[in-house]
Amino acid sequence: MTQLMREFEQAERRRRRSILFVVLACLTGVGVWLTAPLGIVELTRGSAIGWMLVACGAVLLAATVLLIVAVVRSRAVPESLPGKANARFDEPQASQDPRGGYSMVGTQLGSH
């Protein structure tokens, strides 16, 4: 039972971490949306603060991309462990629908 609880706690930590990464990615995305256009406007006016705002926007954009990649990687969990066979692989699953499909006798087309 302790192994099951350990796996549950790991899944719970992974879920919390991915939620935190999503929130941080949204916040940094809003930061990019606020700083980069304002920096471009300030650059067109000839202000030196525009360069700092554009640089800050670029750093926030890079952080947003990295956080999104981290979220995707943290959610990708393999179904079976390396070296352990996947029980559902290569096993046909019969249709659960009791009604037959379209078939033409003698042509070997359709369901049997």
C-alpha cells in the first residue's frame, strides 16, 4: 500500500507543479503583452527606456516559452515503465456494439 500512496503523492506533486507552471506562463505572457508593444512605441519616440522595455519583453517571452515547454514535459508520463511490457499493446479489442455493420456476402468486405 505504501507504493500506491507514493505514486499518488508523485502524481499530485506533478499536477501541482504543472498548475504552477501554467499560472506562471500566463503571467509572463501578460508581461510580454504589456511591455513589448509599449517598448516599441517608446523606441519610435526616441526614448532610451524603449530598449529596456523591449529587452524585458524578450526575456519574458523566452520565460513564457520555457514554462510552456516545462508544462508539456511534466504532463507527458509514459504508460509503461522501460523494460516492462505494456499489457494492452497488440491485443485486438472487439467492438462493444452488438449491432452488425454493413457487409456484402461473398466479397469479404465489412464486419463478419
